[in-house]
Amino acid sequence: MKSHQARLIESFEIAPEVKHFVFEVPELESMPFTPGQFVSLVAERNGKKITRAYSLAAPPRANRFELCLNRVENGLLSPHLFELRPGDEIEIKPPLGAFVWKQPAPREVVYVATGTGIAPFRSMLLEDLANGMPRPVTLLFGVRYEASLMYRKEFEAAAAQYPQFRFWPTLSRPPERWTGRTGHVQKHLPEAIGDRRDLDVYICGMKAMVDDVRRMLKDWGFDRKQIVYEKYD
């Protein structure tokens, strides 16, 4: 598949050590993909060509795409990306990935995310919002600290507008004034699902969380086809 050069439009901090990036691909009029997919960025670092895949954090919009990345200390690529300035370019490979809505049109869903695993869910949710929120959605989003609740205002506004969308932020290290959910996201999965077994669950985040949620769902009788997941480590 042909690679392209992507040009940075803007980047800004959305949480400690986390930035939101907006790129465009000048040689393309459009860059089609399905919400939930990823794009691979390629750069030469210390004489080696490094390729890293990152989930797209917004649905298709002409020739632009958006990413949500955390800076990994001593990482092979993320420190370089954090140093990019508007106008800088980087090689990209076309979008790929099977972490997408199940076909035919998906039924009610529960999204379970930790950290920057929120990125593909933001893409999915923005697409649904553009279409009037056609399906019931529960988003369980877990981070350690309140400052790390990326896109919080967006999700809260969507939940206020659409009763079929539930946003459940969860902090594992909450401040004393926090009145929301606490602990790991797994703790709140039984409440999100209840006795239902006729919905699909999408999971994205660190391996330990993903594996734990998958085990819980299988123990509750969920079919593997109802469980869609992507690990970030």
C-alpha cells in the first residue's frame, strides 16, 4: 500500500503528557476509513526506520485525521511526535484495523476504555453523534487522575443531549472531592451490562484490563463474537 506524507496542522495538550494531533494529507482529497481503525506513522530515528500504529481519534473528514497520543519516556517515536510543529511532515501508511463496529449495523454497545484507549471510541462516538446517536451506548472510561479524563467535556455534553448515551468516568486515584465512580473500570461492568446478553462490548486499553474484561464477559456467557478488543501494550 502506498505511503503518503502527512502535515501537522496543530497539536495541543489534553491531559498530562497527552496531546491531540490534527494532520492533513495534502496529496489526497479524502482519506476514507472506518471509525475504530488506526494509521501507522513512519520516521527514521537513530538510523532506523520506526513504524508505530495509532488509533484514529475522529471520523473521516476530507483529507484530515486526528490522533490522541501519550508521550512515552524513552519511546522510539512518541517523543519525536511531541516535538513536531505545525507544517512539519511525517510519513503515514493507509488506515487499517478490524476494531470497528460489527456488521450489519451494530446494536446496543458498551465501550470500555482506559487511557489513550479512548481514541477509537471518540471516533465512533463522533460518527454516531453526527447521525443523531442511533444506538444506545455506555462508555466506561477509566484513568488514574481527574486531569487525565481526555475529551471529558465533549462526552458530558453528548450525555446531556442524548439520553441513550451514558458516560461513566472512573478514577482509580480520585481526589477527596470526587463524587463519581472510583476504582478500575472492571468494577462497574456488572452495572453497565446488568442481565443483558444481547449487546456487544468493545474494549480498548492496556493488556491487563482487556484480558480481565474479556474473562469476565466469557464467565457471564457472552459469545466471543460479541467481544471486540484491541490492546495497547
